Amino acid sequence: MSEPAYQHMTEEEYLASEELSPVKREYVGGYVYALHGDTLAQAGASSRHGEVCVNLILALGPSTKKRRCSIYQSDMRVNCTTPVGKRVYYYPDVVATCEKVDGRAASISAPSLIVEVLSPRTRHTDLTDKIWAYTSLASLQTYLIVETDTRLVRAIERQPDDSWGERELSDAGEIELAYLGTTLTLDDVYDGVFQSNA
């Protein structure tokens, strides 16, 4: 019998048990949510979801490494405190950071780029709670929300005055990621994703 998808747990209990958990779990203000491996879990990625994540790593990896920064796909937690003081730990689909990361670290607190690739079960959280949490991080420069059924990326970008601007890129366009020394295009994001199998 599988564990329930929603469990009440202290932050300390979550951190102590996550390494031994058979499934990945996110922590939101005292509650733990299983990401997969449970019929009520939040995730379940399609092949397009996986292709987009790989494309992002391939496109951003070289420039990120050149800057002596790090990039991770889905296995590095981001932790933060929301504006109302709620502690959260999320596993973004792609995250880049220029903070020094210990080789044994399982979470980071100073990402510069976060990408969530939308799936039906996580869509609502990615478009609401995670925007609120991620944009509370002083280090974050860009939060990208990527569709998989169409070529559409929503870019939430820190402005020079420290406010946040939002724009949608549909079909074509580019996102300047100066802090990583590169520009990401929609062609990079969706390379090969919508090609016919015929």
C-alpha cells in the first residue's frame, strides 16, 4: 500500500526522511506532497516534457559551466521562505545557480534561473504558488514556464528596479540570460519536440 500523497511533517522531519524516501516529495509549509510513485502524486511527465528538459540542459549547460555556475535537471531542491513566512522546498524541472554548491548538497537557496515545464498535474501550482515562492528569492533573475503542447514560454524576469516583468513568447523569440552569458531561443527549447514521426 502506498503512502498518502499529502502528509503533515515538520521541516526537520522532511529533510531527515527525504533522502530515504522511495519517491521525490516537495515540502510546503508543513505538508509533504509526493511527486511520483503514488496514484495521487502530482507529477507524471510526458515524453515532450522530458525532451524539453533535455533541450534546456543542452542549450544552457555550456555557458553555465563557462561561468562556473551549475545547472540541474529535476533532482536539485530549491528552498525558500515565502513572503508570509511559509517554508517550501520544490524540485524545479531545471535550475541554474551561481552559488557555490557542495558536492553532497541536495538543495540550494540562491538560484538565478528556474524553469518549470508544465504538466497537467503540476500546472496550477507552477502558475500560482511557485511564482509567488520563486520571485521571493533575492537571487532569482528569471522564472520560465514552458508549455509542451505548443511553442509558448512565459518569462517572468527581474527588472533593473527589482520589480518583476512578464512576457509571453509564442512560436519564436529569445530570452536574454546575461548572468549565464547566453541567450535562449524558443528554437533551443523546442528543438525536435514537434517533429512528425512519419
